[in-house]
Amino acid sequence: MPELIQTLKAVNKKEDENRRFMASMQGVELNEQNTTEGPSFEDVRRRALGVNASGDDVVSLQGSFAQQAGFGIGAGLGYSQE
């Protein structure tokens, strides 16, 4: 049984290498190191709440985000969007 498992692993590895080679011939790079991260959970949450600003912008401190940061109506933010 261990020989069969090792044979299957070798076949899968060979097929994977062949697919990567064929993809590279077509100009597609398939390295695992080049994975890009998507937006963070906070970014997605901010967009879902209708806030169109990045997390490091003071405009993003609206609604529940302002409460989490300790700001709110009359709590000292003092910024208005024009």
C-alpha cells in the first residue's frame, strides 16, 4: 500500500510540473509565492456599510466604525466632508 501512495504522489507531482510548464509557455506564472491578498475584512465591511474611504482616512470613521474608535456625535471628531 505505501508503494501505491508514493506512486500516486509521484504521478500527481509530474502532472503538476507539466501543467506549470505548459502555463509558463503561455505566459502565465503559477508560483505560490506570488499570491496577492485580497481586501481585508474591515475593507469589505466598510464598503458594505456604504463608506467609500480607506481605513486610514478620517472619513471612514462613520457609524459603527466611529463608535469603535471612540467617536460619535458630539464626541470630538470635528470633521466634515465637503
